[in-house]
Amino acid sequence: MPSSIRRRSHVFGALGTILLLLAACGESSVAGPSRAMDSFDEVVDAAREEGSVVVYSAYNAELTQSLADAFEAEYSIDVQVVRQASADLDARFAAESEAGSVGADVLWQPDPVFAESAAANGWLAPLDAAQIPNLERVDAAERTEYSVPVLEQPWGIAYNTDLITGNPPASWEDLVTGDALERGLLVAAPQNSVATAGVYNFWLDTFGEDYFADLRSTQNYSMGDSVSNAIQQVAAGEVGAFVPAPLSTVSTVQEAGAPVRVVVPDKTTGFAMLASIGNSAPHPNAARLFVDFLLSDAGQAIAVGDLAVPVIDSVTSGVSRPAEYVPTDNAATAARLDEIVGLVTP
């Protein structure tokens, strides 16, 4: 599991823009959720009275909708899913919070630094196990007062199977010891998200600074603007491969018939998808109930599908954690982000 998130950051680019917006707001004036319920039964009753919940999700669209459908079937509460790439979703949530007109009840995204900063600005509500009992199923060291991991996604290498045949790269080392990839390699911009930058921090710790120079000389790579767009470019054959790639994003283009595969190295790192509740959530009790559902056995099985690692030990579906999985060090990644950006940028 990725380590807990109480972090300092010094960032720029898309992530920096969001954090500057957060910092500029100072103390938040938005109203918090309605009166806290004293028991989970009261939460359920109040959630049904609210009648709906809005989920801002950066996770796989199909699995998020499957969760929404199952939640609706279980509780007869309507779910509206707003799906965007994580940087765009966080920017939207930040702008709405600043304006005092948040549309989201639940925010489900992968960036721990954004979650921490949003909480510091009063934009997230505390998560209370009395109201969300399944919180206690997650190791206390892995959650914070304002966010809880729902699943983990290991990072891998996505490639176009029509362009790259024979022996495609199966490890991070293969990218620097093998041949240049047909039509080149795209690399995600680390400044967009600490979650994405975590794989570069892993490279730095595991292989040292020379790895980045070797990658440039071997692959002559270029930078991608977002994970979703880069995967689309691989699917279209505009580029041979992309790193780092999560299974959940690649599956979307695979289901459309694109010739894309993702290989997860035995030795890799990953990231968690974090659930939070807006402090001005229009439907706060439905939000609590939805987060509780995410952490139930049924919710976990749907959420991970065959694409992610569950955070609840009793859930046996999903993918296995890679053999030499290294938990993401969010603190080191945030503290070294300037250095990482310098090493990754061609």
C-alpha cells in the first residue's frame, strides 16, 4: 500500500496552478456538510432523503458507472458521475470551491498533495468511522482525516501491438537496454500530478540519475500532456509506447478494439485512488454512504474489476500486487519534484 499522506510540496506546471489557487484562498468560507449523524443508520436514512449523490471521478469510466449502478440498486439513490482526467478534475474542484459553488459530493482522484492542500483550505470534510464504518477496514496508517484509498494501481508500460512486435519491453530496464521503440516513446509530464511523478521518484531511487539520461539517448522520447491523451495516441499508432500507464486507462481503448497492451513490470510502484467528501457537499450523507460502499466487499469487487489491487484484504478479485512492488513515497516525490521534472524533461 502507498504510504500515508501528510506531505509538503514545491511544484509547478498544472499541479502548481492548482496549488497556487488553493493557497490563494486562505481560510475557506464555504459551509460544511449538514448536521453530523450519530449513527450509520441515520446516515442511510438521511442519504435516502437527499436522494442523489454527485461523484467527481478520475477513475475508469466503465467501472465508476458500474459502481454507480450497483449503489443505486442497493440504496435507491441516484448517482451522477462526472468523469475527467485527474488534473482537470482537481482544477475544477478547486475553482468551484473557491467560488463557493461546489457540485461534487465525492471527489475520487489520485493526487495526495491535492487532497492534502484541499483539506488545509477547508474544502474537504473529515471522514468519521461512526458515519462511514467501512473506514475501519482500511489500515489507519494509509488514510488521513480527509481521504481514504479505495484501490491501488501499479504503473506499467503501454504499447501498440501492431507497431511493437517480437519482444516488447517487460521491465523499466528494458527501455534503456533494448532498441528504440517503433515511432517512439511518450513520457507523462511529472508536474501534472504527484501520483504520476511517483514512478519517476521510483526510477531515481532504484536506478539513479543515469537512468534518465540513458532513456533519453535510447528512446529520444517526447512528453505527453496527459495519461488519457497519451494512451489515445498509442492506440492510434501515432506513437509506439507510453509510460507510466495504469491498467484502468488502457482498458478503455482495449474495449474499443485498439491494439494496445500494458505490461506491468515485476519491480514497479503505483498509486492509490483516494476518496474524499466535499466540505460543502450538496448531499453529504449520500456522499458518506457512497464512500462506505466503495469500501464494502461488493464495492471493492466492482471497483477493482480486473484492473487494480483492492485495499480490503478479504476481497480476492482484482489484480495481484507485482512481485517486487515498491510503495510510492509521496513525501519524497513532492519534495524532489523540481529535481524530477528537470531529469525527465528532454
